[in-house]
Amino acid sequence: MIFNPWVKYKTKKSQKENRALRKSVGYKEANNFGIIFNNDEQSKIEAADKLISLLKMDGKNIKTIAFERKNSIKHLPYDTFTINNFSFWGNLIGKPINDFTNAKYDFLICLDEQPNLLIRNILANSKAKCRIGRYDEINQPTFEMLLQNSNAKDQDWVDSMYQYLRVIY
């Protein structure tokens, strides 16, 4: 597919050229959180819902977006995007995806173990102060904070990531 090389190129270019200020604030001072994930498993939806409820209990503003492989509507309580939100040249198309990418998050959290190319592109273009993901050597250029969890369950990773977030001063 011709589309993939363009998105790979645009993602690498964005990772190099994105000059957003990447200076984390402490958890107590942080107000804006973003959550992004690939909606391919029910466990990820449950993990996102759990993380949203934990952050809302602390009075945080959360914006969530999920990647849908198919255009089927699953009535998720947050925005979704598909491959149709990317132009042939790899540019973002559509208000929800552009609003999510351009928002200034204190922390942007990716729930995927290995984000797909489209999610990596959004992360690379993000203006977030700190992007958080799961530890993997492939993920190093994309995130400022990588967390490893020996237990691969999404719910357990959310719990440990939330605990780490709360101790950031």
C-alpha cells in the first residue's frame, strides 16, 4: 500500500521537527490528560474506562480517542478515528483528530503495547508535555516516559502507570 511509506516518512519527520516544549509538570499541577489507544480488544476499552475514572476522581480533564479499524459504530463514549482520517500524503483530516493532536496535554498516555503507525503519527505530532507508553525499544523515540510491567494485562498496567504518575512531583 502506497499510503504506509508516506505515513512512516511523515511520522519520522514529525518526531524530528516537533519542537513542542517537553517539560513535565508534577501530577498535582497537571490538569489535562490525553488517552489514545487501538480499539481492537475489549480489555483496552475497560483499561481506558478505568484510567478515566481514576483521573476524574483526582479532578483531571481527560480527552480520549480510539483508533477503529472498521467504520462500524460501537457507541464508545469518546471520539474515534479511522484510516480515513489520514490523507494520501499522511496528513490528518477531521476535527476530532486535529483537536486531539493539537491539544496541549500535560500527559498523553498510549495504552497500546506497540502502537500502530497511525497512532505513532498522532503521538509524533502531539504538543503534549510528556508522552507515556509501555516500554519497548521500538517505542523509545516516541515517548518521554516508558513504563515496563511484567504483567501484560491492560488493567494491571493502568494501575502501575497511575501509581507512577501520582508520585511525579
